[in-house]
Amino acid sequence: MQIHNNTLMAECSTYDFKSMLRRKKVKSWLKSISAFANTDGGSLFYGVNDDGVIVGLNNPQADADFISETIKARLDPVPEIQLIPIEHEGHTLLEVKVKAGTLTPYYYYQDGTRTAYVRVGNESVECNSQQLLSLVLKGTHMTWDSLPTQVDASKHSFIILANTFREQTHQEWNDKYLESFGLVTPDSKLTNAGLLFVDNCTVFQSRIFCTRWTGLYKDDAISSVEHRANLVLLLKYGMDFIKNYTMSGWVKMPNYRLNLPDYSDRAIFEGLVNHLIHRDYTVMGGEVHIDIYDDRVELVSPGAMLDGTRIQDRDIYKVPSMRRNPVIADVFTQLDYMEKRGSGLRKMRELTEKLPNFLQGKEPQYQTEATSFYTTFYNLNWGDNGRMPVEEVANRVNSTLEKYPVNEESSVEKFGVNADKFGDTSETQKKVSKTAQKIIDLVISDPSITADNMANKIGVTKRAIEKNIKSLRGMGILVHEGSDKAGYWRIIVKP
């Protein structure tokens, strides 16, 4: 808070101005105190008009006493506040500083009715049912996904989860994990998270809507499907749909094949995981949407930022990890689908930037509205005039690629260009092995992949992977950036 030219300057989402204390209309200011306590805290400044100009109070001590007594009588529970008198150029104003509460919801009580408020922008608004449920859960220090149900775990199976765990971790599944993961309670009841992972998931809001649109807008749809299943299958179905309706061309380098995909597979995977984990499952009429256009892929889910901020106004490299559904997040972490440190937004951008055909300005973008979160991935092979010819993409990757041929099938069928322009392949350079080519393909698909995962996907020993990596490094094709556990592979494109 600052004062400049007798005007109070403050952040609009965390303050309210009142020129005077309205003793007969206490709701006009008590709802702001309720909203601040239920959201992120804030301050009411008495003796300041709507324009922020300081006008002062006639009797600040009497006003402070009335405010204190009224809060105790009309708010339940009573939030933690501070009453701070401020002197400025002969005027006295009063700051009512409200701390963000831990016993939410904080209700305003009048005539037998109880109403809770939250802060939206610079307004204090009455909670809707979803907001009220979130406040109740926050006040009990529980989350929706951790709440127990009355459904007996013995009546359901987790075969899909168990098989996925074995496939992803190469470890044996143990049914004791169900309780340690938070899917089953000690008295053998399913939690809400457990309901989302059982084989025959019946949770209505566990759905994804997938649409491939014609062109750049929501006009006609080429394909549209709805999937209702457990979260493991929803992730698989969503990724299958995206892969079916996006492209990946490639060009032939002197001694290997270089993929030039429209999108980073792993970045989109991270995005879909993010939306399935962090969506607001208390919204009964909402689901995750996957919308594919010619120039972009959009993921949308119900639930904005937990702290009420807009992600487009934040530095994604400084956004702290806040998990709406920590049980679901932990299960996905155990499946090696995400990292515990909550770096999904940053990782999506870094994975995209590692593609050989990445172009500045085509980083994934994030946006929140009142009740929704959007992630947009941009087609790296799409320009102002439509899909770019493969030679233009290749030339952007390396201006000397004109002397190398482009795979005909990729060029003609995928991109519709004449591959003959690129001339003959030099036979003087040593070709990479089949395993090495598969490593290159895997690195393009997922720059964060480990040597162990390479070996599992290709079906060779880790020693064979390390031998081929050493060869690719010696040829100047492959490098690794960062630490062994947290770094990225990068393909070095050169003639």
C-alpha cells in the first residue's frame, strides 16, 4: 500500500475503499471481510473514497470499536483481523486488515441465514455451490479426491491400474498400494479418487470430449467422440485421438532420418495429465475437452487457479505447486506420468522448445477464465498461409538441407511437395544403426526420456542403448543438457 498525491494506491483484488463507516448497512462491508477471509486476505480502508482519495474519518476510535463488535456478532467463525489507524496530512484513516482464513467458510449471518462470500477481481460475490464446497473442504483440511465414500472396495477391481503400474515402473503390483495411495480407506471404502481409478468407473464427470474441427474455428467437425472411463483409460484415449489427428513429416539427413512433428508428443501428454489431475471434479456439468484445429490443439478443463489469480498474468517459472487433487496427482506420480515437484507448465514449454523445428512464438500458452483452464499447443509446421511446405520447414531447421533428399512418402502424402528438389544423398557418411535411429525418434518424441526407458521401448539392453548413444554423440548428432535425472536430450542438426 502506497500514498501518492493524497491518493491510496493498492492492488484491486486485495482491498476495498469506504469513505465512511455505514453503521446501518453493515452487510455492505461485512461481505468484503467474509470474502477476504475466504480467499487470500485483504484490507478495507475507511476514510478513502471510491477513487482512492483520502478524506479521513471524524471519529476513528469509535468506528474501530463498532467494526470489531459487529464482526464478532455477524461473522461465523470470526476471522483474524487487525485494526490499524493511519495518519496522513491531518487525516486519519482506518485499515481493517483481514488474514486469509484456515477455518473456511466464513459466513455472514443475518436474520437466520448464513452466506459466504469470495473475492473475484475487485468485487466480493456470494459463493456458488462449487465454491462453497471447496471452502468447506479447505476448512476441514481435506480435498475432494481424499473424501471417503460408502462404496465397498471389495466390489470393484483395479486391474487396469495394476497393469499400468507394472508396465510403467517395471515393478510388481501390491494391493496394499491402494490404501497407501489414498484410493481405499482403512475400513475398505473407496475414496473419491478410488472411484476414478476403478476398472468400471461410474463417476459422471470422469469424461473427455474429443473433436477434430475443420479449419481454425469451431465450425464443422471432422470427428467427435466422447469417452467416459477411469483416469488411466481417459489419458490413453485422449492421446490416441490426438495422435490420430495430428501429423509428423520427416526429412532424410546424410546418415539418419529427422522427424519434424507438428507437436511435441511428450508436451501434449504432460498437458493432458495436467488437465486430468487439476480439474475441478466438484463441477458436475464439466469435463475435459480436446479440440484439434489446423493450427493448434486446445485442452480445456473446469477449474481455474486455486489462488484466484489468472495464469496469463503470472510468470510460469515462478508459479508454486498447488494441487487441487493431491491423491490423484500422487497416483499419476507413482505411474511415472508426472513429477512430484509440480513443474508441468514449465516442462511443456521446454519439451516443445527442444524440437528441431521449433519456432519462437510457438511456445504452449496458458489461460484461465472464471471457472476454466486452457492450454494451447501451436502447430510448428503451420504458417501465416497455412501448412508450410516441408522444404521450408527443413530450411528453417538448417539452411543447407537442400542438398539432402526428403522422404517421398512424407513429403507428398503428408505435406504435398515435390521431394526431387533435394537431390542425391551422400553415401560417403556412415549410416546410423537401426537402434540409433530409434533412439533419435524417441528423443524427438520425448527429450526427457531416460536410457532405461529407451531400452524398454526399443527392446534392447541398456548397454546397447549406451553404446549407440556414445556413437551418436561422437557423430555430433546427439547431446544431453542438464543433469542425468532432470535434463533433456537434443538433436544437433547439421549437414
